[in-house]
Amino acid sequence: MRTGHLTAALPERSSAPFVGELASEAGFTLIQLVVVMVLMAILTAIALPNLVVWRGQLNCRASAKLMEMSVRESRSKAITNNIQYMVVFKPNSSSFQVFKGNQAYNTPSTGFSAADSKTVTSSSVVLRSGSTGASRANVYVQLYPNGTAAFVAPDKSTSDNYVSINDAHGQLYQLKMTATGRVTLSKK
């Protein structure tokens, strides 16, 4: 049947895309992959410094929380076991140690035995004592069965009731202990 129009037979189209066409069904072009990889590299370069700072702040907070929890746990054990406990914070070694006494009150310095020892900091976190966070003196917290606390070293010299922990990015946490046995952790 003739209609008066010339029709040419078009070649059948292959499934492969022509050069320069987007390959929606056949995959991605090399240029698309390179563009995505460059964008990912740029985003990683922007986000990585923030992740490093965030990780350091997380270490500082975790160390401060560990210190707070250890003092509270020692206070609870002193009340429960009716025996004196002492927590010693050592800024020079960035650690603290929990000691268990052998009496309810007035345990002599030879009557304490080590109950637990922990290093609280990573290399990016600094432990200090004093309300200003400038001292390196050890902090002694003696916890009694009636729930109270005293800040007295075993040699009967007085101790500070503040422990500060800070990181290289300026984040500072301060652990304050009161004579009533209250322990508070605050971010400064």
C-alpha cells in the first residue's frame, strides 16, 4: 500500500548510549564518577577537622564523667559497707585511685588498700586541681559511711575539693566535691 510518502527504514537503535549521552540505564559515565569523588573529597576535607575537635571534646567529657561516677560510687560503697573510702586524684600522672579503708572513721594511712586505679585522660586532656585549674597538687577525698566527705590527705594535711579537666580546644569541666558528700560536674 502506497501512501505517497517515502519512508526510509531506520536502523534499529542499540541499547548502548551514544557518546555524550547520559547513561540512565547502562550505568554512570566516567565523568559523573569523577565529579562525585571530587565532591566527596571536598566534603570530607571540610568535615574532618570538626570531627577531630568533636572527638577530643568527647574524650574530655567522658573522662570527667568517669571521675564523677567514681567518686559517687565510692561514696555509695562507703555508706553500704560502713567503711571509709578515699579517692586520690593525681594530676601529674593524669590518673586517680580509689582506696578502701579498714575502719568506718579515722582510718590510718597504713589502713587503706587500693581498690581501683584508672587513668582518666587521653594525651589531649589535662587533669588539674584547684578552683582555677592551675595546681598540680593531688586531691584527696575521704568518704565516710554517713555520706559526708573530707578533703584531707592521709598525713592530715588539707586538700583542695576541686578537680579540673580540660582539653586542647579549651573545653573545661570542673568536678566539685562538698563536705556533705555532694559531687557536681559542671562545664565552664
